[in-house]
Amino acid sequence: MNKKIILLFTLSLLVFTFLLGCSQDTSTPDNTSEKKSVITTSTMITDLAQVIANGSDNVTITGIMGPGIDPHLYKPTAGDAELMQKSHLIVYNGLHFEGQMGQLFKQMKSRGIPTISLADSMKDYEGVSFIETDEFGGTHDPHMWFDIPIWKGAAKVMKDALIELDPQNKTLYESNAKVYLEELDQLASYVQNRLKELPVESRVLITAHDAFNYFGRMYDFDVRGVQGISTEAEAGTRDIKDLADFIVERKIGAIFVEASVPRKNIEALQAAVKAQGFNVEIGGELLSDSLSEPGGEADTYLKMIRYNVDTIVNAIQSN
Ligand SMILES: [Zn+2]
């Protein structure tokens, strides 16, 4: 072999080694892929995870249901399934709230991915009692976030799940949870104070679907929904007729649409009331099963509860 060939051979070997080096570089995890991925379902749960994980560089939170999405009806996409497969922790509401996702949760559990139902995790918590129902596929009403003490329990479950996932940041998660529990107590006082403005006889809340039973139980409201606990079953004309009779009889001034449920049933109810010669106003749009868009009036859980209570009290007072 002459020197030229040896040089060429050495050069090509160097280039090959360099390329190999490059390809190895791309396969080693970078900083972002070292983070633990947490997948959440509803916007309320995504908010809760973000609050408790605030300031942690070790986890990323991805909520699969955006604002305005109805979780009862949401069908997971192939992209959601892929995200969940690659994740390190999945946190969902449970009690059949995510009506179309049960199978996927089971699959993820069987793959060994910690898949946590907030509701199931709180079963033995002191002060947590779920409202029973035989109305849809579940046995308990899933809209538990409207009970602030229950949501405090959910915050504790979230904190414990994050500590299990990332023990290095235990102190951070504990201190975030402590601050948040205090904020939830302040929120509960705010709600109590605002509702004092309403006499018990005017505490009637009529909305698009039965999302407010926990709210009703806490604050002595008579709560009615045009649709039932899940939005999966359509409202019948009978339901609308009965509710219209009730509104006329009780001379109720305001009913409410919900951001994640089409307005048509509430508008049909308003029309049915009008047909009986009585006027009921649409008192505003409540956030029931989803927070508002980021930057909106109710883009966090704390803001959502305040916004709802303000909307309800203001509308009932002025009608
Ligand atoms: Zn609902």
C-alpha cells in the first residue's frame, strides 16, 4: 500500500468514527427527555398538577384535554395513547368522568405506568364523601372538584404522587401543597361570604347538566340540570317540560349555560318557560367540567370557583 491509500483509509476511518460519535450523541437522552412526564386529563387536574409541581425542573405536565372540552365525551386520540405510553405518571379524575378513557387507563396500568384516579385514592380520606348516583355508568357523581374539602384531598394525592415520582423535590412539593391548601381555605371563606348574600329560598341553580350537586350539597342549593350527571345521554322533551314547570312554579329568575356543554338545551328550556308566559334570563356561562382558555377569567381552579360563585350570586340577585 502506498502512503496515499493509507492516508485515505485513515481519513475515512476517522470520518466513520466521527459519524458514529454523532449518532450516539443523538441517542443519549438530552435534558428534556430526562424529565419525568406527567399526563393529566381534565383542565382542573392539569392546573392542580402545575400548582403542586411549580418550580420543579424534573417533571413536565401535559394535559390531554384542552379548555372547553367535555371530558364525559372526550375520545382519546392515537397521539394521546402514545403520550401516555411514554409517560411516567398518569393522573385522572375517575368515577367515570373520563367516560371514554377507561380502557386506556387499564392498558397503561398493565404496562406498569403509575395510573392514579384521584377519586379512588381518596376513598379512605377523612371528610371525603362522594355523592351516590345510579344515573349513569358510575355509582358516584364525578364532579367532586366543586366540594372544596374534597379538592384539598385531591391536592394531597397529587403531592404524594409527585413525591413518589421525584423524591428529590419532596420539600418543594410539600411546600407548594401547604401554600395551596391555605389558598383553598381562603377560597372556601370567599364562597361562604358571597353566598351569605343569597337567602336560602333563592338558592336554586339550574344548569345545562348535573355538574353542581357537590356545590348544592355544600351550600344548600336546590340543583337541577337539563341533562343528567353525564352529558352522554341527551335531554328529552319531558325533562325540559318538567324543568320549565318547576321554573314557572318557583318563579326562578335565572338559569345558566355551561362553557363545555352546547347552549341549545338551556335555550330550549328558556323558550319552554316563555311559552308559559314567564321570563327566565340566562344568568351567564358557568365553568363546570373545564377551565377557561389561558388568560381567561377562570383559567385556574381558584379563579373558576370564584368566577362561578360571582356569576351565580350576581345573576340571582339581579333577576
Ligand atoms: Zn359533567
